[in-house]
Amino acid sequence: HNMPQYRSYCEIQVSITYFRQNCPPLGMESHKIEPDQLTASSMSQYSFAPQRARLNMQGSDDEDDMRGGAWCANSEDSNHWFEIDARKETEFTGVITQGRDSAIENDFVTSYFLAFSNDSREWTTIHDGYADWLFFGNSDKDVPVMNQLAEPMLARYIRIIPQSWNGSLCMRLEVLGCPVHDPADVQYRQNEVTPVDYLEFKHHSYSDMVTLMKSVHDECPNITSIYSLGRSSKGREIMAMIISGNPTEHEIGEPEFRFTAGLHGNEAVGREMILLLMQYLCKEYKDRNPRAQQLVEGIRIHLVPSLNPDGHEEAFEAGSELSGWTTGHFTNEGIDIFQNFPDLNSILWDAEEKGMVPKLTPNHHIPIPEGFDFNSSIAVETRAIISWMKSYPFVLGANFQGGESIVAYPYDSFRLNKPAESQKPHSHESLFRWLAVSYASTHLSMTHNYHGSCHGGTPAGGHGIVNRAKWKPVTGSMNDFSYLNTNCFELSIFLGCDKFPHQNELVHEWEKNREAMLIFMEQVHRGIRGIVKDQQGNAIANATVSVEGINHDVTTAPTGDYWRLLNPGEYRVTARAEGFSPVTKLCVVGYQSGATACSFNLAKSNWDRIKQVRHRPNPLLFKMTSEH
């Protein structure tokens, strides 16, 4: 009685006026499809519910927080199906399937039928005139397999009807389709984003990326400069662009900022946002947009779209729809660059336990452990990034990642030998939180995580930000290394559930991120800045600037200038340098934009003068020895 009514497709004449081959995903992976659009014949248990059927869904085997890596059917049922309600008439053009994400089980669907409906009661199956058309599915649990329809099917609902499977009946999927727009749908027309005509909304291969960067430089030669951080293990250059009023040199007092992307080659959104930002800043600066002029003239901006060019190329070749969760994630040598940096946290925390900070061990610029130069587990890309981070006086930076929609701030590593409740927030937690909020709250959808995170279980709260150590702790992260070995504050910005969205989505991604990127760059001017000189007016390089109550110092650049990111407030600030007497000042950070000037002039210390006198040769002694 409750059996669905299936009829074969050849019995029904569907009127199709045109066929657009390249229909994008409806949004299983990106979460554009809401949980209430998904239903299934049954489920094995709640953690394998229909909303877990999204392509690349990551499962967790945590006993306390069990989340399945797929939809799984109840094995006691005999009639299995999975249904998506597109909510409007759609031209369905294909299905991508994948098995269950699991460390131990090997579950995937090997064949299935497809059925379509306009009312979810009467169904039309795809039929070849003799029998229902059997689609061949997966041959392992990880690699996505696409089946394109010979011609599109016009319907509102689609059903996948599994026929055979390996292990248990579990699957993840994405559906390709073009919504059919009603000309009377004014609401839709108003929501359409008009692409900015001078921006190039497409995915760029490595060579496309280099060509685009050169064309931006040709367009704006006075404010851009292209350079390389070094080469990947396959010999590709890690390309960077500087955009600034004087791009080829550091100007005294001008902070240096960086946006990087592509640590993991298949996280393509960040790469495209950085390439769009290059085009945008060049064009808007030329058109005398005052905000763009202020950014370009007040900051030296470094933009690196692809830190892992070998992984980038591997993912690009697989393409947007079939690039899996880990395609191109690692370097050619199989290394995850983001967590490949020397672990300085353990050194600092160990010294803190022993009461050695800051007298014997500094609270900043912690030296890289010996043996680093010969450590074969450090990628060539990581080495290039480290020498780059040390070559410029960076103040603030962010790396774009994907697969989640959140901003993660340091520390990224969890302090094991302390119970969680006694883990005091580190000195800069409130500032890092501010920086994270400045991006997340300006992004058009990052704080709208009403359904939790992309894979469930993220302790995001409603602000779209998270402390990485409390979320997914990693040791040796780029962010912790940056904080503990250089002056630069670095955060990770995860730009969405779908790491490599369809090209059609790039216009929307740009709309979501443009203002957030500009706001985040402007945060480089938050706090104090100044120059440390001696009494003759010579710059003092590598002087230490410390703020009372914050256990983390910064140092001056070779040109004597420094920047200290701080939230509004009054601070006692001390400048120290070898051979000079320290000087302390009260510096006030207000709520208005722009950093407060706070410079220092240091006098040679008395002790230094005494040492100089001591070491001066005694002329009488010299005369006696020379006569012998």
C-alpha cells in the first residue's frame, strides 16, 4: 500500500527545450541544501541520519560525540531510497556518489537506479526501453564517482535507489542540476549578484594564476611587485605579489601584512579570493577609490595565492566536482604544510613550568631547535615559508583554508600537562578573538551557523570564531610558529564547507568575503607603533618592546620601527636594547582608527660606558709591552 509508484521514463514525454551541460551542484556539500530537504527510507541510527549524506562529510568515531561519515540505511529494511527535494523545478543532469568516511569500515554503494518526481508520490525511473537504467557507483569509500545523465530530467524531487553495496548500505552524494527560473520570480532576480565586469570569476590552474598575476602587475606597475618565496618540491615557484605605494622596499613606519592561501591545494576558495583581491585593489586604486588608496598607501600588502603549488595543480586537474577531501591536500612528498613547523609551544611551556620565562627563556622569538636544518620531515615549502616570514617585519596575517566556515585563532596546540580548567587564556587571547571577530562578523554568512558546523560538533558559538586548541588541536602549526618566532599574529580563516566549489559560486564567495578581507587588513593599524632610536637619532634594530601585563614582547625591524597590536586601553610600554638603559612610557590606545604613535630614544647605559672604559687599552701598559 505504501510502495511508491515508479513508472519508467520512456512512458512519459518530458519537454526539454535546451540542455546546459555544465549544471552546478545543488549544494549538498556546501550546505545550500537544508537538512529538511533530505529524507530516506530508513537509517541505521541517528548519527547516520539523511543529513550526513553530504559529499565529503567527515565522520567522527568519538564515543561521546559520535557523528557518522555518511547516511546509512537500516539493514532490516528491504526497500531503500534516498530523496532530495530541490524545492523548485530543476533540470537534473548528474549525480556524484561516495562511500562512508570511516577509518575501519569499508562501506559504499556499487550500483543504483535514479527516479524523479514532481509530487514525491508518482516517480519516473530512467529506463532504456527494456529495463531500469543501472548506474555504476563506487569501487572504494573515498573517491567520488560522477554519473552524468544522457539528457536532463525536469522534476522537483530526485531519488537514488541503491541496488548493490559493499559492507553496509552507506553513501554520501552530491546532485548536479540547474534550477528552472520562473520569469515572474522577481525575488530571484533581485538576489542575483551582478558580477563586477573587470574581475575574472573562474578557477585558475597554476599557469593561469601566474599569467593573471603578471597581468595585474602590467595594469598597475607602480603599486605592485611580484616575487617568489622559493620553489615547491616539483620546482614550481611559490609566487607572491606586493601591493603598496612603494612596493619594492619597506617604508619606515609602514606595517607589513600578508594573506596566504593554498596550504592545502584543494582548498580553492582562498586562492581565488586572493587573486580577486589583487585585481580589485589595482583597479580601485587606479579609479581613486579613497579606501583602496588608503589601504595601498598605508600598508605593504603581501598576497600569496598558492603556498602548495604541486597540490594546487593535482586538485585543479581532478576538477571542482571530483577533487576529494584530500586531493592535493598534502605536498608532493605527502606533508601537510600547515602543521609542519617546528613546535615552539612545548619549549615555551616547559620553560614556564620551570619558572625560566622571561629571565632565561624569552617569551617571544623562541629559537628554532637545533637539528632543524637536517630534519627530513620538514617540507621544502615549509622552509621557504619560514625564511619568508623572517625576511619581512610582518605585523598581521591570515591563511585561508576550507572545509569549514569559521575563523580559528591561536594557540592551535593544546597544553597537555595542565588540566583544561586551569589553562589560563594566553596574553593575547582577547586580541586574537577581536581579530577573528573582525573577519567572521563582516563575512556575509560565517556567523549564521544555526545548524552547527559543516560536519557537526564544532564549538563555534554564534560568532563564527573558535580557539583552535579547543576545537581541533594541532602541533607545529604555522600560526603558533608565527606568534612564537616572529612578531606576526596569524589566524586561519576557513571559507566554507565545500573546499572546491563550482565556478558559478565564485561571484557569491567574493560578495561574502570582500568586505571582511578589507576590514581585516585595516586591523593592522590597531594598537601602537613607533621607532626606537639612540640619542644620536640612529635607528636601533632588534630592540625589545614589552607591554606590562602581557607576557609576549615584539622587536623592532632593521629600520628601528615596530608595531604592537593592542585593544583600546592604557599601557605601560618599555623599550630595551643591548647596551642601552631601558625607557618606559604610558601609551594610550583609543577607539578611533589608526595606531597611536609611541616612539623611544634610548641612552647608552652607564654599565656599557664602564665596560668601554675597562676594555680601552692602557697606553702605559701598551708602551711597556712594545718595548720588550
